[in-house]
Amino acid sequence: MELINKKLSDNDFYSQREEILGQWPTGKDVSLEAGIAYHSTLPEHKCFSKKLLAAKAAGITLAQPRAGVALIPDHIKLLTYLQDQGEADLLPTTIDSYTRQNRFERAQNGIEESIRSGKSMLNGFPAVNHGISGCRQIIDSLDTPVQIRHGTPDARLLTEIAYTGGFSSNEGGGISYNIPYAKNVDLETTIRHWQYVDRLTGMYEEAGIAINREPFGPLTGTLVPPSISHAVAIIESLLAAEQGVKNITVGYGQCGNLLQDVAAIQTLQTLTEEYLAAAGHDDVAVTTVLHQWMGGFPQDEARAFSVISWGATVAALSRATKVIVKTPHEAIGIPTMEANAQGIRCTKQTLSMLKDQCIGDTLIQTEKEIISLETRCLVDKCFELGQGDLAQGAVRAFAAGVLDIPFAPSRFNAGKLLPARDNEGAIRIFDPGNLPFTPELLAFHKQKIAARAAAEGREPSFQMVIDDVYAISKGNLVGRPNKG
């Protein structure tokens, strides 16, 4: 069947479903009707979509951590602590790496080893193995909406179980959970798989159950130019809306320059709404999420809290609907629940202090114009390459390097684009590869990189890119020579 951006027919959907639900024994318990009935019993304060829309209307930013462990009682304990002691507004269930690759037997081994050892031997919650009853234990035990966060190229069975189990938000997409995460999975396959996920979400919506969908904004998480992540978010939003999704949160990973980051969140909201409306989806509710710094963190906890506070500042001043919170243990590994809660409270303190403040500057307006022009170049080129079909256009764009995510492992990504910071720390394009930017935009980036090189007394080079990747972990934003 040819890949097209068109709502899956019932025949297309159900022809896949039987095989999908047979991938692991817990799939036999999945029921769309039972899932709808269970969601209908949940109070409004447990619905992710409703809490996001209320926050957007009030102009406040919600705080959400990352978290997940192998066993149900331990996971409930962890999330309850983050809810009560961390004061999290929204909660996650981070899925383990085996489940992300649909290696359910290995996940089961991890559960059994966790029971034997008395500690989590998985780096997340194996929702498919625990099944619907396990998921509902989590939802029933908490007073806060819960989202599944993972990184799964094929999340069809995971989504079926998570939705029937009561989760009301699901992160990911056919591009954002492929190119940054997988090496050998072709884009056409993952877009098809996520069309199924989005069609299932649409079916719940049609039954009156609002489930939030969130494309993964940071992508590879390091030095990703705003227009690149914006383009992916917009494309995944349009693909999701075509399948009937009505509540979408588009995301952006903090890059470090305050003006650029604020401009990025604000343009992400308006551009996504613009493209959805142009496609006839003006009934889709759009919210935003700012991911605190996704690159290397300082090992010193006091310095790590500074990075966390900086991310909270961006979220507050940009009026992001929510912020994904980091912990002071980012440089060490999986955080303790206490450290996780500290990161949330640190973030919420900053959000509270800045909630009534705003930032206005002609430089922000300039950044907004640059980001908007670049994003339109990218998305419009995808439509052109697909001859009006965005699913086909996205596949062809990556094949041509028109869309190119820096530092991604996928062999279906050109890998020619190289970003670097300018002299003020904003992300610019060092090598554009095959990006379809106008000559004026390319000249703007070249001038910005040249100005930094002149200030540092060196020629523009790949060494700048390397220096910038490690700069924040060494206490700086821009990777200056002889600083560290």
C-alpha cells in the first residue's frame, strides 16, 4: 500500500490490528470499547488534554519530570513522590529500552531480575508486559494526569495497551521517534506505524475521549536549529491531525540563548496553528512544551541547578504550556526520586517568580522572523517534493537532505547539516548541507559565524561545532578556545 497522508480506513486499521495485538499475550486484553469506558470514569483532573488547555488559558507553565522503573509498586511509589513531594503538575511514565524496540521477552527478563534483585534492572516501565491491569493500577493510584514517554519507532502495541490502560497522553511520531533513535529503520515504515497510533487516538477522540499527542521536540537534543525541530513538529502535527487527533503539544529543546529560545517557543505555537488551519484542521488545540537543556550537564549539583533554572526561565518568559524538567543528577545517570523532585521544585520556584513577567525586544522579533522564514522554507519544500502529499514529501525530503537532523544515527538522514553557535550563543548554520534556505538566509548564518570567528581570533571551522557540544558541561554556553 502506497504511503499517503490520508485517514486510515477501518479496513486498513483493523487489518493491522489483529497482528499487532498478537505480538505479546497482554494484547489479548485490549479493547477499544473497554478503554473508552475506563477513560469515561476518570475525573477531569486526570485528563492530560484538559489540564494543558486550562494552563494555556491561564497563561501558566506546568512542570513535568521524566521517570520510570521496572516494577508496578516501585513505579507508583516514584510517581507518588514526584506528585506529592516534587509538586509535579503532570507525570510521566518513561518506557524501558527493550519495550521501545518491541523486545518484550527481554523486558520480561528485566522484570524478573528486578524482582530477584530488589531494584529496577530496567531503565523504564515495561508497560506492554505489565498489561492493562498494571497500567490502570498506576492511573488509579495518582491524582495527576500521566503521559507515556518512550522513543519507539513502532509504538502500535504499546499505544493500544497504554490507552486501554488509561494513559491520556502519548509522546512521539514517525520522524521524531525514528531519525534521532534508530539506525536502520526506514522513514516510510515508521510514518505508517504512527499513522496507526494517530488513527487510534482519533478513534478515542470521536468517542469523546480527549487524548493528547506530543511530537518529540528536541530530536537529537544537541545544537538543533529551531527551524529544523519546528519543521518536524509541524509535519508530525499535520500527519496526526489527518488521522483525527485534536489535541497536540509541539515541543522544542532549549538551545541556550534566551532571546532565540523565547522566539522559538512563540513561533512554534503560531506556525503550527497556521499550517494546521491551512490544511483545514483549525479545530485542533495546540499547546507547547519546552525541554530543559538536553545536552551535557555539569557534574556539580549546584551548577546543574543553574542549568535547570535557566531552562525554567525560558519556559516562563516564552509562556510555554509546560516544561520538561531535568535533575541535578543528569551528568551522573538515573536520578534518585529525591533529586528528581528537587529538579521539579527548583523549576517551579523559577516559574512562580517569573509568571507575571514578560520579555520584549527587537532582537526577539528578528529571531522570530528568521525562524519563521526558515521553517516555511523547509515545510513548503516538503509539500513540493510530495506534490502536495506531506507523508511522501517528508520521506523524499530526508532522502534529499532537505530535512537533515544534526548528529542523528539514522542512515536515512543525510547528516550534512552542521550547526554552531554565534558570538551571542544562538544556534546558527555552520554547514547547511542541502537545506533549501534562500540566499539571504544562508548569508545571514555565514555572517553570524564569521563574526564569532573574528571575535575569537580563529577561522570558522568544525572545531567550533565540537567546542559547542561540550561547552555547557564545562560551565560555558559558547565553546570558546582555551576556556574550559
